[in-house]
Amino acid sequence: MKESTSLAYREYGSHASSRQSVVLLHPFPFDGRMWQHVVPALEQAGWHVIVPDLRGCGGSALGEAEPDMSILAADVWSLLDDLGAVKPIVFGISLGGYVTMAMLRARPAELSGIGLIDTKATADSAEAEQQRRAVAHHMRTEPDVQAFADVMVPRLISETTLHAKPEVAAQIQDWILDAAPLTIAWLQEAMASRPDSVADLERFTGPALLLRGSEDVVCSDEDYAIIRSALPRATYVTLQGCGHLPPIEDAEATSTALLEWLSSL
């Protein structure tokens, strides 16, 4: 078994007295704070909410393992086992979506539902993989997180958010600057080598929520057509005016979409 590391996490609601556990996995290169405006609505509705910081992010150590998506999945499963969270529902944005699919691949019978938000089921194209590895090399040799943030911010949030909510752009910038260069490199390499997950989704018979920001330039309608065709019990929701990061761009709409779907289970 490959190395697993203890993850920092935030926990809301009592497992004993609440509904089923809901796990919220953040995107790259952020941490669990991405969900901070969504958690209160879930907790108020009675859900037991677990928000990990993935390996190298927030309060979690990077460790010595080679970059691999299966490592990130094993970390989360180890945390959930320690917390006694049986048959959880896992929501993941972008990188968090990749981790959700890796969790499904590792233990397919142990997720009762999944939510995939602004993510892809396919592996990277050759060009995308090359770009990720170039960023990783740069972060290991001549790290410049400020320049990385300057490029990333306008790509991650929508034009609507950028102009109507400049405070969100500022928050995203600050959070990217919190990321360690070696973490950025490790996660880029893990994402570059991730496998295609379409077959894993096709085998999943549980319910799935698919969310996509209407102005996301990272994940396209075509990406979601592939995911929708793979999942037999998928509900698809478009969040208007959002880009790649709906929980921080429009927390109210994101919370509403999650709660409406959860209440239907």
C-alpha cells in the first residue's frame, strides 16, 4: 500500500445525531476554505459535514509519496475510516472531482452518492499534460506563485464574478498565494497522470449530482456530456453567472443546488 498521510479537516454537526456524512473536496490549488460559505446551509439542514484539506493543502502535510491521484483518494478514505463515516456522499470540485472519482475507483461500493462540480472524467490531453508538467517543473526550479496566481484568477472565475464581485477575485488571489510551490508541483503532476474515469462512472449505480458554472472556461459542456452519458442516475444543474468555482462565486446558488438534490435522496 502506498503512503497515506493524516489530513487536516473541519467537521460540522454531530455524526451521531445528524443525517448521513457529506464530504466536501476542494479544487486546486486551494484548501477547505473554498466551502466556507456553503457549509452553514448544510449544517443547518442537519447534515454531518466533513471538509478535508487535501495533501499539501491548508494544514495537511505533503509527505514523501510520488504524485498520484490514488494517494489523494487513500488519504480521504483513511480520514473517513477514522471518523467512522460509512457510505458517505462526496462532492468534489475540479481536483476534488478527480479525487472523488479515484475514491470511487478504489472502493466502488462504499459511496452512497457523488457530486461532480466543474470537473472532467477524461484524462488530460497530451497538450494539457505537457502544460501541467511544465508548471510543475517551474514550481520546483524557479517558483513564482504570484505570477501563477495572476494567470489563474481570471481563468478560474467568470467574467460576471470578476466584474460584479471583485472581492471574490481578491480572495481567490490570496488563497492561491497561500499555496506552497512544491504542493502546486505535486498536484499538477498527480493530475497530469490521472487515468480516464469514464468506465468507473459507468459502473456506479448510485445517485450523482453534476454542477457546472455557465461561464466555466476550464470544463466545457462537452466534458459534461461525457459525464452525463456515463452516469445512469445523474442530475445536471447549470449555475448561471459562475465560472470554475461556484462555492465562492455564488455560495447561495451552490448551497441550494446541493440541498435540493440531497433532499431528493
